[in-house]
Amino acid sequence: MSEARIVVVEDESIVAMEIEDRLYSLGYQVLGTYASGEEALKQIDKLQPDLILMDIMLHGELDGIETAEKIRNQYNIPSVYLTANSDENTLQRAKITEPYGYLLKPFEERELHTTVEMALYKSKMERKLIEHKKWLSTTLKSIGDAIIATDKNGRIKFMNSVAEKLTGWKEEDAIGLDSSRVFQIVNELTKEAMENPVQKALSKRETIALANHTVLISRNGAKRSIEDSAAPIINDKGDVLGVVLDFRDVSERKKNEKILHNSEMKFKSIFQASNDGIIITDASEKINSCNEAALKIFGYTEEELLDKPISFLMPALRNLIHKNKPKSEDSFKHIDLIGKMLEIEGLKKGETDFPIEVSITSRRTDEGNFLSFTIRDITERKNAELELKKERDFISAVLDTDGVLVIVLDNFGNLVRANRTWKEVTGYDLEKHKNEKFELLLRSD
């Protein structure tokens, strides 16, 4: 048996007692019986019953309909009307207060039981529905994305606080408006208005995603880049009840992407424009990119070098890197070779050795550690150095030839170099008289 708690408001005491007895016999708790609406209102807050059996015709300033309406508005407690009159005017007044049932006097105990049980069940279901709606509303209001819900005609029924912030519309102002008025979007590139995704979702009965470069124009004219989707709300019968519009502000992300893109383009421009060869490898020293200068230096195409170890081009690095590389990859940037200029042999396509100058730098990103190798072909410099050495060796050989007097003067006539024959002939020590006027030395001689 139900243990529902019931209050009876009936101004005829005998009828009230009879109803109370019947309710007890059916297993209900009767919290009290009251003869007027005023008396009932004074007790309802304290009693908090599950249901009220309310006679429509009551003595006092308030009739049953007015009393039930006040109780419904203040405490959300359902009422079942008791009446001996079924005239149209009374029924119309009663309907406005949304009663949970009617009992026409006189009534049988079975009618009383059925009406009370149906009223209690309806009240229970409504309370669950209200709780579910509150839970759903709280969830939607606290979600990070902006949410707008519409009816089947595309008119707004709900907005969360994020949607209010992005559109510039308060929920109370937007309720009932067409979604296209609140959710105004244009193409970022063409500035032209875009099709309302709500209407598209309603007509196609499927989830619609916004195209790229979508900009939302808020009520105050502010523009934000957004991403969104519109999904139709379809019941078990397949009827479209409305649309849920889910969108988010991606302006900051777009800004950062643009900065990153510009930075990458700048890097690529410098990377490709460099006269020095540049090769980038991952932490395992496998090549993943190289500029045109590097390809020219080694004679390969980029496709031929990708995923090859750096030692494929510079065999000497194999031992140098692994000799200086720490065990932990986290310490990769501390390789002793980082920042140093190395002179080693490179290997051109066709297995030809040639001298190169290499500097190594490390870079840490979210994708891992990378090594950058800056390479310069120093073949011409080495050849020039070799020619210079040959010239110096020749001059030294000439200077050291016996019986030949050789002196070297600078542009000002100062003695800067002489062979040993000079000392034998003049008696002057070169180191003592270096940078002195040769003319003065001759006069003193």
C-alpha cells in the first residue's frame, strides 16, 4: 500500500470525516482536514503533503480553485478537486490551475483510490522530469562549449552561458527568436553570410559541421572564429523535435596557428635561402629534411636522403656523435659536439671524399628532439690553403739558399725579413733590426 501523505480541504465536516476514513482504509496518511482555504494555507508549509484533496466550493474569502493555485505556485504540491458541480465555468477555471484529477461527489471508494493513485503517479513522474531537466540544464550550462537548442521551427529554447557570451545575447532575450537572428555567421574570406546550420540540420535530419573559415558575429558586432556542429533532436517515432547547436571559440587557436604558420614560412625561407647546407635529423640521427644547398653539396635528391643516417653523408660523425652522446635522450642537448665547429670529410654521391666544415645544434619540440647540421664545402678554401703553403715553402726555401742575399722590405722601406746570408754579409741580427729603416742601416754601414 502507498504511504502517501494527504491533506483534505472540505468545509462539510461529515464529508471530510468520511473521506478521511476512506483514505485511512486505503493505507494513506491523512495529515489533517481543513474547512477553509485560509486554514489550509497556514499549515501546508509545515506539513508538506504529497497530495491535497480540495473541495472547489469553500467557505471564506478563498475558494478551492484559488487555494489550490496558491499552493501550486508556492509549494508545487498537486491537488485533486472535489466538487458536486460540473458546470462549464467551474471546469474552465479549474483547468487553468492544472489539477491532477477530479472527483464528482458522491464517489465510490474505488474511484477515490484510482484518482489518488493516478495523481500521485503523475506527480512523481513530473518531479522526476523536473529533476532531469534541472540536471540536463545544469550539465549544459556548465559544459565548456557554447550550446543552443531550438524547436522544430528553428526557434531558440535554450542557451548556456558560453553561448550567451559568444553571441552577445542573454537567454531570456533570445528565447523564441529564430536561431539565424542570434547565430549570425559569415565566411572569413568572402565576408558573405553562410547558411544557417540549424535549418540545414532540420531539413537533412543529420549532423551538420561548419565549413572552415566560419566567423560568428555577436550582437555587439564582435567577430570570432568558431567551429561547430548542428545535430537534429529526433524522438523514438522519428519525429524531428529540434536541433542542438554546439560551437566553440577558436580565435586564439587560429591566431596561434597563423603565428606558427608565419614562423614556419620564415624558417623555410631562411632554410632554403641559406648558402650553407642544412640537414635536420631526428634523435636517432635519421635525416628528415635538408635544404637545396645541402643537396647541391652532396649531389643527392631529397628523396634519396630521407631516413638515411647522417653518417651516410658524413661517416666521421658516427664515432664522434656516439662517443660524446649521453645515455639519456633527455640530455641530448648536452652532447659535447653541440655548438662546436668541426672539420671532417664528407661523402659525395659516387663515394667521393671532400672536406667540409660542420656545426651541430639541438632543438627540443613537442614532437621530440632534433639535430641540425650546418655544412659548408671548404674544398676551395683547403685548396687555397694548400697553394699558400706551397708558396710559403718556396719562399722559405729561397730565403734559406746559401750565397744569395735576400731581404724583404715593407711599403715604408722597413726591414721585415732577411735570410741568414744578410747577417753574414752585414753583421746585423734581423731580430734586433727588424722594422728599422733599411736606408739608415745602409748609411750606418
